[in-house]
Amino acid sequence: MWWELLSSAARDMLKKEINSLIILGAWTLWTLRNKCVFDGAAPNISGALAVAVDEGMEWSLGGERGLSLLAAFALGG
């Protein structure tokens, strides 16, 4: 499985970040899919990426330590 290969190739420090990022991506795609199927929304990749960034920041603020390094990088810290 590609996820296992990617996770095992990462250093110990980055495994949690990579796994959290993959879960965040899957969650974002799932919610976008549901909006398209059930609400009639049009697929919008740039909108999905913006939602993923916002959601990732919220996860990080909520205590998800796996995304803290990535959030700090995104904020320029």
C-alpha cells in the first residue's frame, strides 16, 4: 500500500505529520464529494485546498500535534 511505503520511508519525526496530512487530505476529499453528491455543489479543487489549509489549522489549534510542524512551516515559523 502506498501509504505504508510513504510512512515507513519517513523519519520517525515526520511519520505523524505525514499520516495526519494524508488523513486530512482524505477527509477533505470525502467532504467535497459529499457536497457534490448531496448538495449539488460543483467540484472545486482550489476551494478544497483552501478548506484543507483552514481545516489543518483548526486541527492544529485543537491539539493535533501531527500537523503542528506543517502549520508552523505554512505560517513561516
